[in-house]
Amino acid sequence: MKTAASSHPHRVARQLGPDAAERISAGCYGALVAATTLVEIGDVSVGKLITFVILTNVIYYATHVFAYTIGDHGTADETPARSLVHHLRVSAPMVLAAFAPLIVVLVLELFGVAHTPAVISGVGVAVLFLAAVATVGAQLRRVALFAVILTPIVTIAISTLLVVAKLSLH
């Protein structure tokens, strides 16, 4: 026998809850911030690059948590402090998303790859991570298969446009 949730895909998607949506959003946002920061300041030393990317993601994370905490409707028994702790926890992927591209840059440079190709590789990893997280998010939301297939394509295209726009400002 079919249940109400299994007969309607949007009901299944809603069961994922706002925490899953916030984690997916934070992961996507963190990867995009890391990629654009790498593009923006890619000509500095590896140490400064790592510091700037992590600090930038932490600053965006803090503003994201602040905005979500202020805008959180919460429950009647939820205090602002509990809301803050909650958003600190579920938004952590915003900071974590910066590490994979930075590790790629660091490892490539340790193996003798020139700085610019290493940074471009890091940007590529950030964009691919963004596309992967967005695609998983689309699958979890139970969108149509066609939309799931288009998600990484559109995500990579939009990210590429953003990176090219950032590069054209230099």
C-alpha cells in the first residue's frame, strides 16, 4: 500500500528537513567562495593563499550563521543561543568546503607544479565539489531525472562564468 509520502515526491523531499537543505546550501556556497577567492588572490604565496581562503570562508560562514540565526523562526522554546549553536553546526560545510581545493594547491606545489596551474587546479576542484554537492542536493529533493542531470552542467557553466568574470576584473 502506498503512503502519502511515497506517492508524492515533494512530500518525501520535505521530510529531509531544513537542516539538510542548510548543509547543502552551505557546502555549495563555501565551494563557490573558495573558488572565487582562489581566483581573486591566486598570485600570492601558498601560505597567504591558504590563510586568505580559509579566513574568507570563515567570514562568510559567520555572516551566514548570523543571518540565519536572526531570520530563524525557530520554535517557541528555542532560545537565540540554541538557534545560534544550531546554525553554527549545520552551516559548517561552508568552511569545510575550502579545504579540498587548498589541499590540491598545496600538494601540487609540493610536487613541483607551478603556482598558477596549481591554483587553477584548486579552482577546478572547488567547482567540481560545488557541482557534486548541488547534484546530490537535487537528488535528495527528488527533482526530475532530467533536472538532476542538468544540475552539474548548469552549476559548472555558472561557476565558470563567475570565475571568468572575476578574472576579467584583474
